[in-house]
Amino acid sequence: MNIIFLGPPGAGKGTQAQRVCEELNIPQISTGDILRRAIKEETPVGLKAKAFVESGALVPDEILVEIIKDRLAQDDCSKGYILDGFPRTVPQAEALEKIAKIDVVVELAVDDEALIRRLSGRRVCLKCGATYHVSTLGDRTTCEKCGETLIQRKDDNPETVKNRLDVYHSQTAPLIAFYEGKGLLKTFDGMQDIDAVYASIMGTLRALA
């Protein structure tokens, strides 16, 4: 099954996608990861992308699509995959249609105020990568796994979160209507707890299989 995960920053896409991938034994394909790998391995398309990355410019859609196409041709994608972070715009979705058949688009819906609370309350350990939330930390300021001081990432301060949400609404949210029009969109309430969201997603995917 070929799946796209959609949703604003902090909606829980990464967490849910990872669980679904483990359940279905399919790869989670992150655009950022495969872009970095292509550049590191100096593949032909990676070298094209490298020139844009090094100059600080956005990698053009046609190069991103080429990198995605190469990745989807690999053996581990033969039973399906989850695309996480691509497409981000309608033109990217239209380009994707030419190289892949998508079976379902999973949208996690969470309101902006909840996302701002969720993300701005996040604290991260730079040493081991563990993530916490102020709502459960109490007075603790150190990582329970390794003892390192927890920090708030710049991406997670309230003003930055609002800006990230504005970008999502202007660039990525139009994909909801795009995929709804094709009958591929399935929307889930991302305000529920993690297990309830996962159970809903898996119930839908099993019914479609």
C-alpha cells in the first residue's frame, strides 16, 4: 500500500508513520533523509541537488521528484511505502502522479492553538535526542535517560511555530482539497491520544487493503 501522510507540524505524523511502517513492514520515506543521502553518496541527481543546497537555495521540484523516483524504485518499496514530507505543494503532487500510484492519503487534523501548545512546550535532549513536554516534566530540567540539560529548540518557540503553521496553511493545506477531490483522503482526529489515533488509522488501512 502506497501512503502519503499529511498534517501540520506537531500533528504526530512521524510518530504514527513509524508505527504504521512497523506494522505493515514497509519503509517510511522522508524527503529530507533521502535528499541528504543522495548528496552524500554523490549520485547524479544528488550532485544536482548539492549545488542548490550549498548556495542556500530551495531544491527545485523536478530534482526532488527525480530523487523520490529513484527511491521508490528500490526493492524495499515493492510492497508499499509511506511518504513523509512530500508532496508539500499541489505542483509536487501533480508531478508525483506521473511516477507513483498513491492508494490513500492520511491526514492528521489538529487545531492551531493545540499545536502551538504542543510544540512550544516541547523540550529536547541534545545528547540523546529524547523528547519531553513541560506538562509532564514538572520541575525537572534534565533528561531522565542521560542527565543532560533539556532545551527548547528554536523551531519550537511560539513565534516560530506560528510561522511554520502559516507556511503549512498557505503551501501544504491545499493538498487536502486536491486529494479529497480524487477520493484518496482519509482524515483522522489528531487531538486524540497516540494509541487511539493509531488504532483509527490501522482500522481504515486494513479495510482498504
